[in-house]
Amino acid sequence: MKKSIGILGGMGPMATADLYIKILAMTRADRDCDHIRIYIDSDGQIPDRTAAILYGGEDPVPEMTCALRNLEKCGADCVLLPCNTAHCFLPRLQALTDTPILDMTRIAARRCRELFPGRRPAILGTRGLLATGLYARAMAEEGLDCLIPNDEEQGRLMHLIYDVVKASLPMEPEKETWRSLLEGLRARGAEVFLLACTELPILANTLELDGPFLDPTEELAREAILTCGYELKG
Amino acid sequence: MKKSIGILGGMGPMATADLYIKILAMTRADRDCDHIRIYIDSDGQIPDRTAAILYGGEDPVPEMTCALRNLEKCGADCVLLPCNTAHCFLPRLQALTDTPILDMTRIAARRCRELFPGRRPAILGTRGLLATGLYARAMAEEGLDCLIPNDEEQGRLMHLIYDVVKASLPMEPEKETWRSLLEGLRARGAEVFLLACTELPILANTLELDGPFLDPTEELAREAILTCGYELKG
């Protein structure tokens, strides 16, 4: 039985489009009808996740629940959250629905072990995500010890995520910021870079610097295709 | 009052993603919350429109109605159809709902007159679309006389749309097919090329040949942003 996907999106919208395109591009399909049925609620009004986790900002769960209910009404068989930081709220959301929500952080950690055995991953994400320790735990469950960016590096990541990608500004002028960030982490022992904010694959793809990178959005797309009973493109 | 968009998509899925990204890229937005709420039903099971129009294929309206109902349940304030050929069925769909469905063919014809005054447009689309005469009528309402590809040219367009873009095959090997198609139409009087199948802007963007082109998907995105009370990016 083939299943459909619901994408609880808008966090941010370009990251949602990135996930949607990755699912389409990775599905074995010769015709429109070979593609998975996908429902998207691209809801930019979901309150900022890092602000909620760290600075007493508005709880995003009520607005996420509204989007979740829309996906349920459409008939989604599983739900994807294209925002790593939002995974902090996954247990609360999952408690509200019987529709399974795929956990991108666990999927990415498992794939990191499979694809980069023995390599130490650096977790590139928002301050909110890193404060939760979500990826450190997911990696530990896979037997991996990860490197967390320091405060200055987190500041640079927040700049790239919020002031550049989310603000739809040109990325090319930030190439040196990105390059030196990766170099600094590499010097401290990083052997693979986890693009653990869904805005970062867009940046990494545009700036084309050396990784290696692991892209949780791509791994979530892959898992969703298989979960729904479709085949990956060869 | 800011409004939301529903995209009745999947015809094909990549064209739906193209429209979604164009809306995001063309909206004046510095933060996630500056973006329009967008609901998408990406439904690849909608029967082929050209097959229904020309060859007695299954009527797509029942499946399109199912997707329309999903967008209504989400609360969409207007509906977009990112498939030019599907506009043949717009009057039947509009009769089923009070939610306005924006007419991409009329929007594109008006913009063709505004952006390329006095130039003769060639309509590049599917055999189904061209058989309906939809664009010829929309252009005539704007006082424009258009050029319709001949049978051989329509065959080449169907190849590019179905065997290349919809089949997710590399487009680069088709550069000569595309170039000579445009040259032939130019020799017969075309002065601007209307990319009147939503798969064609993807092809035109990848192959980067001289136009000028008018992209109905982009014009639909522009109109939708303004209709919803948002501003265009400067």
C-alpha cells in the first residue's frame, strides 16, 4: 500500500521547498503519476523555535498543531518537519496525533554512522537546536561522539541562517564566513559536517565548499520515500 | 487582510515546486513570518490533461476536485493551478467552489501585452492546450495575434515536456532540439515565446537560450502575491 506524505512546513519556507524538491528528485519516477502524494502546509507564522527554547519566545506548538491538523484533514499517512530545531517539540506533537512523525535527527544520526563510519561529526545548527542537545543524544545512541560549535561559531551560524538564507540575501558574499567556520571546526577535529539546520543545505549547495557534508533534509527525504512504499531513483 | 494560497498541484510535481519557489523568491520577506501561508496538494494521480482533451482519456476533474476540497479544508483564500493545460477545466472547477481560482492564461496574456507591446507571441504548450485554443482567445482579448506551433513543432514540444522534464531526464542533451524549435518559430514571425506549459520554464531556465520568454508561472506567482495583499520584492 502506497502512502502519502504531509510536510509541516514554513520553518522556513525555502527549506520546505528544498525538502519537497529532494523528495521529487530522489523518487524513481518517469511520469507525474509515479510521484508520491504530498500535502504541504507552508506556515511562516509558526513562532521561531530558537526564540522559544532560549529566550522565552512564544510556544510554537499551538501553531504547529494547526498545520498538523490540516495535514491530517488532507489524509497524510506520515508527517515530516523540515526544521531540525522544531524536533525539540516532536514529542509534544506526536502525543497529539496517531499519524507518525518521522524523526529527522535520529534518521540523520543513523545515516551518519552508515555513510561516515568512524568519522567525528560537527553539528551545524541554530543556538536553539544545540542548546537542546538533541543531536548529541541521537549521535550517542549510534555510538558517535560529536563536536558542538563554540559560542562564536554559533553566532556565525545564526548570522548565516537568519541574516542570509531566511532573509533571502545573496549567499556568495558569505563564502569566507562559511569557509573559515568549516576550517575552524576541522582544525578542532570535525571530520564530517552535519547540516543540522534545514537552511544550511541551501547555503552549502550554493557556496560549493569542501565537506564532506551530511544533509539531514536529504536523509529525511530518502527515509520518507521508502516509508511510503516508493523506490529511490537509481 | 492578508490572504492564503492553495496550490492544486502535481501536474507535474516539479512544476508545482517551481511555482512555490517563485512565490517565495518574489515576495518581499526578511523573515519566515513575512511569507504567505501556502497550502499545496501535490497530486500526481490527476489524469493527464492532454490525454483527456484529445484522446478520450480519463476526466481529470474528479481527482482535481478531491485536491480542491483539501485546499478548501485547509482554508485557502484563492487557488492556483500550475498547469496551463488544466485551465481547460477551470470553469468546471470554479463552478464547484466559491474560492476564486486565478486564471494563469488571462494573467499571462495581459502581462504579454504589458511587457512585450507590439510583439507577436508564440504559444509553447502541450497538444492538449493548443487544441483548446485557450491562449489564442486570451491573447485575442488583449488584442494580440499569436503564433501556434505546427504539428511537427508540437511533437517536439511533447517530447521535451513528457520524455525529458516529466521523466526527470537530463535536459542538456536536448539543447539543439530546443534551440532549433525556437529558431523555426522565430523564422515564422515569433517575437516572444510564451512558456505555456509549466514544465517549460524549468527547461528554459536550465538550457539558457535566447528568448525573450514570458513565463506564465512567474506571472501567476506575481499576481497571487498581490492578490493576497503582500508586496513584491524590489
